[in-house]
Amino acid sequence: MKKIAILGSTGSIGKSTLEVIKHLDNEFSVFALAAKSNYHLLAQQILETNPKVVVTSDKKTKDELFRLIKHKKKNITILTGEQGLIEIATASNTDILVIAMSGIAGISALIKAIEKRKRIAFSTKELLVSFGDIIMAKVKKYNAEILPIDSELVGLHQCLDNRSANDVKEIIITASGGPFRNYTNFGNITVADALKHPVWKMGRKITVDSATLANKGLEVIESSRLFSIPSDKIKVLIHPQSIVHSMVKFVDNTVMSALSLPDMRVCIQYALTYPNRKPSLVGNLDLSEHKMLEFYRPNFIRFPLLRTAYQVAKTGGIEPCIFNAANETAVNAFLEGKIKFDKISEIVKKVLSHFTNIKNPSLPALIQYDKQAAEYTEKLINICQ
Ligand SMILES: NC(=O)c1ccc[n+]([C@@H]2O[C@H](COP(=O)([O-])OP(=O)(O)OC[C@H]3O[C@@H](n4cnc5c(N)ncnc54)[C@H](OP(=O)(O)O)[C@@H]3O)[C@@H](O)[C@H]2O)c1
């Protein structure tokens, strides 16, 4: 029985991970859960999955959680903050660490888990975007195992199957195109419009990123770092049906591709059971029922964040980190009604041009740049209002 710790158990990926664990309950059990502030759902998850340790972001949330579970669950440790995340990530009882938190707060826990050679099932693309070189150098040094959860990267992991990068001509990741695939007027888009994703049901931030195609840009950077493929060998295709997740074209022009119904549970299960396969909760894919599988080139003019992501992927240094921090802050401002949808890309570009790039930044330097970029983005947001 493998024991799992989930950072971000109350989010979209976290909840799906718990469904997969329940489905494979003769193989996996929950050792630890962590969330930020949703103590109501965390309490419910504790009673359902019986973890030994949980982590919340601060004392206030810890006290609220304790109040809800104290009469029903006795032998549980409640920790808080970054130190709590590190403790569950490195605990000898954690066989698999699922990183499903939004944002970059899990970076120290991730690095410590790599050093302990834990199996890491990884969905938080912001971490690989901002700190990709440092994370992958650690993975190499400690010979650690890091498996993606993102559907496009799971597809690539299967197609690449540890083959040499020299065999690869290009890799292709697909995007549904989001709700505004055919829009031309981006100024009047409301938060409710942006949160209506045509295919996937996800957290709010990634749903807006899918609507701007920043999500695909983040995945270009993430794939480049995880698989050591230069970003100019990574192509994006819009594929509204979201059945084909990614493809690898080899130097002989053979293309291998990964297909499944769009459901993150099969991707999460892949990362937990790899290299084994088990029946999953995801429906049967019968291609005769999918008469049309369409593919289009993305429009870099209407979706400028995708172009910016390619630029920062190529430049490297601190730019991917600045891009991620500015985008996250601008998306949150859009979600709070502070800025219009089309301002997100404008602001990200302005923030990038404010910083002078440096090569090979250290982790503490990147954490500082993330903070400074978020602060500068806030400044620009206040000017917009
Ligand atoms: N959703 C998808 O289908 C999908 C697909 C591919 C990749 N991803 C990536 O997976 C990550 C999570 O996405 P999501 O859609 O699941 O996000 P989400 O629904 O917004 O959930 C985020 C989770 O992270 C927790 N969290 C945030 N900050 C934390 C902190 N400082 N300490 C502990 N927990 C913290 C949240 O806790 P609270 O609930 O308490 O706030 C919540 O459990 C993102 O990086 C996203 O890009 C998601």
C-alpha cells in the first residue's frame, strides 16, 4: 500500500486525486493533506480519508479546522505554513507527493522532496515555469522521479518514453482554444464569460489562463524544462475536441500521439501507478463516435500572451519567473473585477520590460524577483483603475 501526501487537496486536481485514490484503495491510501484556507472541505476530506497529518496555511485556519473535527477525529496532527508542507513532503510515510497547489508556495517542499527522492506527481506548472532550471538540476543530481499530471505533459511522457531528445524533431501540445477561440472583441469579456470553459472544469486561475492561452504558454515553458526540449521545437495546435493531448514528431517524420477523453483523473492515475496501468474512472474512447478532430494554428495576434511565453521561454534567466508572477497577479485582478480581460496581456508585457534579465539566477533571487514582479504588477493595476 503506497501512502500519498497531497498539497492542495481542496482544489480541482486535489479532489480528483482523492477520487483516484478511492478508486484504487487497495493500492493507495492518504497519509497527509494540505490546503490553504478551505477548512470546511478539508474537515470533510479528513473524515472521509483518515490522514495522519494535515497542513493549513495559518493558525486561524488550523483553529477553525480543529473546532470542526475535534469530536470526530482524535489522532491527527495539524501543522501550518511552509514548514508544515516541508514536513509532509519529506515524511518517511510519504511514498508519493502530489503537488496540486496553485502558485509557487510549494517550492521549498518540492525541493526537499526531490532531495529525499520521493516520487513526485506534479501538476503545479507555475513552479516549473519559474524555477524550472533549478528544479531539473536537483532532479538530475538526486536522480529523483518527477511525473507530470498535466494532460499534455502526460501525453508527451508516454510518447517520449525516455527516448533520446536527438530522435525528436518537434513536440506538439494541443489547446482547446478556450471560450474565446473565435472572438475579436476582448474588451467586454466578463469574469463569468472567462470562467465558462468549453471542455475542462478547473480552478479559476487556470480557467482564465486557458481563455488567454497563457496556460498553453506556461505549458510550452514547462514542457521545455521537464523534457529538455528547446522551446522552438515545441508547437501549439488548437484542437477544440481536446481528445488528442499532445504529439511527438520524430526525426523520421513519424508522429506518436496520446489520446483520451478529457478527464484529469486518467492523468493523475498515470502519475500514481506509472509504469503500471490500471482500469480507470475515465470513459472509453471510441473514435468512431468522434467524427471530427480539428486542428488549427493558434492566433498569436489575438492571443499575445502565447507569443510572450515563447519569447520568455527562449530568453530564460528571470523572465519566465517574471512572466508567471505578472500573469498570476493580473489574472487575480481580473477575477476581482479590477481590470478588464484585455489588460492582462498588456500589463504582463509592461512588467517584463521593467526588469533587466539576468542569467542563472539562484533560487532565493528568483523568489525575490517573483515578489518584486507581483508588486510592480499591482502598481500598474492601480494605475489602470
Ligand atoms: N485543474 C486542472 O484541471 C489542472 C490541469 C493541469 C494543471 N493544473 C495545475 O494544477 C495546479 C492546481 O490547479 P487547480 O485547478 O486544482 O487549482 P485550484 O482549484 O484553485 O486549487 C488550488 C489548491 O491549492 C491550495 N493552496 C493554494 N495555496 C496554498 C498554500 N499556500 N498552502 C496550501 N495549499 C494551498 C488551495 O487550497 P484552498 O482550497 O484552501 O484555497 C487548493 O487546494 C495549478 O498550478 C494548475 O495550473 C490544473
